[in-house]
Amino acid sequence: LKIAAIRENGANERRVALVPDVAVRIKRLGCDVALEAGAGIASSYPDSAYKDVSIEADKKMLLSSANILLAVEPPSVEIVQAMKPGAILISFVYGRNNTALVRALRDGKITGFAMEQIPRISRAQAMDALSSQATLAGYYSVLLGAVHMPKILPMMTTAVGSLRAAQVLIMGLGVAGLQALATAHRLGAVTEGYDVRPETRDEAHSLGSKFVETGVDATGQGGYARELTADEKAKVRAVLSDHIARSDLIVTTAAVPGRKAPRLIDAEQIAKMKPGSVIVDLGAEGGGNCEGTKAGETVQVGPATIVGPVNLPSCLAEQASELYSKNILNLLQQIIKDGKLTLDMTDEVVAKTLVTHDGKITSEAVRQVIE
Ligand code: NAD
């Protein structure tokens, strides 16, 4: 089996799907490994770091010879069309938004694994690319916020008096939010967290943070949040407004799978914030948790600076690639035995992660928007 990783094309994409250590471990599965020349450079892995890996400058050759192609971002239709029929693609796919890509996978009889569809079950944790990338994004969001603030995060005693610690509020305590909370706490801020799932209260407390109590429980299916009703939204808003007004830094990370990012902060609440306060909106790509967020931009809205980062994991490309590549390795270990492909369609991880196989769209959610 030949497993190959491509050089990413996206303008803001610095990650690579295969890091040198993982290449060695894939070889141990009995596979040949190839890399498009220069694929790892942007994430600090020069071609020379990949031992026993064939470095291919000719992308077409690489695509047409690979049995399994690894990528980070959803690849272009052209890339899929240059793949060998019957080959496997492992990458983020986001099929509901990338319908042309899914059609190309289907028509090219490519078996497409969508890394964002790895089920959230204990056994699959080591393959969970959404979590590995969100962990880094959460960490980085606080640093990004800190550099936009006109003040420091920790309390500091100086010869001319003490500086007070900053107030940090993290809204949405999933994987990214908890990491943001931990990072802000480590940097010495006074932290509080908020989520619609009440079980996050204990997680916030265990990180040395307070939890904002709103009295609304929106636990949904599979450990995710459900959408709030209008009454619930009003109740939550009333409680949160005070906390928002007294924060120096807010990081918002709220998401409801398959839906637009929920709005957590509106213009009226922003207007009451302190001068110099900062909001980092990790929901920016999904429409924003905050009114006025512009994806990919930093904007001033009244007293607050709103940072709307896109693809934060790519800013930490070296380790984001390391974790993503290990997530893929763990998936490969499920589907390769002694150098041979063993696709078990009854396996929950395989079944839920596949988007296309053998000329068919296998993911019900994706089929709904395409067929
Ligand atoms: P996510 O990115 O889907 O959402 C981020 C957070 O936003 C969630 O905690 C959610 O509750 C919260 N949220 C949604 N609407 C909100 C609102 N209106 N106001 C405030 N907060 C709101 O979440 P995620 O990081 O992918 O994780 C979701 C859950 O899945 C977590 O409980 C996590 O621990 C769990 N999980 C389990 C596994 C596993 O078992 N393998 C892997 C990853 C995550």
C-alpha cells in the first residue's frame, strides 16, 4: 500500500497531514510512504526530516499512484479527479458545505474518510481531530486576546503599587473553551466560565475557575449542546450581561453541530463593556458568537476590540500537524493489518467517518444535501 501526503493549497493553511515520526510508524504498518515535496516546510518539517519517505515533486504522479491520500483541508475537485479510482482519501471534508468535492469523490469511486466525522466515543478519542485541533485553538485564543489588551493578565506588584489581575470570561466550555480557561488561569487572570451544559460547572471548578450560573440546561444528544428556546435565551442573556460588562477579555467558543454559531453577545452588551476590553470569537468562521465579528479580521466595536480568527490551529502548525497526523495514524491502524487494507464497514468508527465508498455517498447527513 502506498500512503501519500500532499502539500496543502489553502492560503492560510500551514499544517501538513504527515509528520516525520508518524511516517516512520506508518512504514511499520507495512506500507510505503510518499510526501509531496515541501509539504511540511510551513509547519517546520523540511523534506530532509522525513527518513525513508519518497519525496515527490510531481503532484500528478503522487496523486495517481497513492492508495491512501492524506490531507488536512478538504482537497479540490481537481485533486480528487487525479486520484486513482478506488483509492482512499483521509482529510477534513465538511461534505454538507463542499458538495462538489463529495460528488467528485463519489464519481471517482474514492473511499472518503471525513476526519470531522470521527465519532465522539471513548475508543475513538485518539483519532478525534476536531478535539486535537480545538485544544490548540483554545490555548492560542487567550494569547491572541492578551496581545490585543492594554493591560496584563496576572496581578503584579511593582514599586509604584499593585496592578490588578484581569477578569477573563470563557463562553462555551467544550474542548477549546476548557483549554482557554486553563490557559487564562495559568497566566494569572481571574477566570470564569459559562456553558449551557451544566456538567461543565465541575470542569470549570477543577480548573480553578468560577462558573456562571444561569439556571438553563441545554444538554443535547451525544454530549453536544442543543439550541436554546427564545425564553431560555432571554433568561441567559440577563445573567450574562453583568459578567460581560465587567470582563477585560472574553473568549467565545460556542457551537451547536450542524448549525450557525449561536449568538452569545449582542451590540447592546458590547456597548456596556469597559474601554480596552477584548473579545476573541472562535465562532468567527461559523458566523460568529458575537455581533460585529468579522471572520479573519480584528475590528473595533465601541469600547471593545473583537478578534475573529480563522484557522487558529494553523498558527501552531508544528504541533497541530503532529496531533492531526497522530489522529490519522490511529485511524490507519484500524483499517490496515499487515500492510493490507481491511475495511470493516460494521465498525462504528469506519461507518460513521466514511462519507463516500464504492461510488455511493455513505453519510446520510451529506446525502440529504446532495441527492
Ligand atoms: P463544540 O465545539 O460543539 O461546542 C463548544 C461548546 O459550546 C460546547 O461545550 C457547547 O455546550 C457550548 N455551547 C453551545 N451552545 C452554547 C450557548 N448558547 N451558550 C454557551 N455555550 C454553548 O463542543 P466540543 O468542544 O466539540 O465538545 C462538545 C462535547 O463533546 C464536550 O462535552 C466534550 O467533552 C465532548 N467530547 C467527547 C469526546 C469523546 O468522548 N471522544 C471527544 C470530544 C468532545
